[in-house]
Amino acid sequence: MPIKIKMNEPNENPPRRYKWPWIVLAAFVLFVLLAIVWMSFAVRIVEQERNLNPPPPTNSSQWPL
């Protein structure tokens, strides 16, 4: 005897709400934020190293002394 479901009967099995997509999304957002912070520190260190010994000025009025 087949079971017939009428249109007005409520669905007994509500759709499942998975938690793992939210965990994956949170991990991805955290990864992007940490990558941005890490790159900003790396860029700052490289800029400090380049500005430590700036090239001599190329003003032709002071050359040769």
C-alpha cells in the first residue's frame, strides 16, 4: 500500500542545516585576513630595509666636488 502525501500536510523532515559550510567560510575569511596582515608586515620590513641605505642624490650641481 503506497503512502500518498497530500499538498496540505506539513513536511515531517525539515531540510537539514549544515554547519560545515559556515566553518569553511570562517576559515577562508580568517585565512584572507591573516594573509593581508602578514603581507603588510612583510612590505613594511622591505621598505625599512630599502630606506636604510638610500641611494646618493643625483643632483648634478654637487658633482664633482
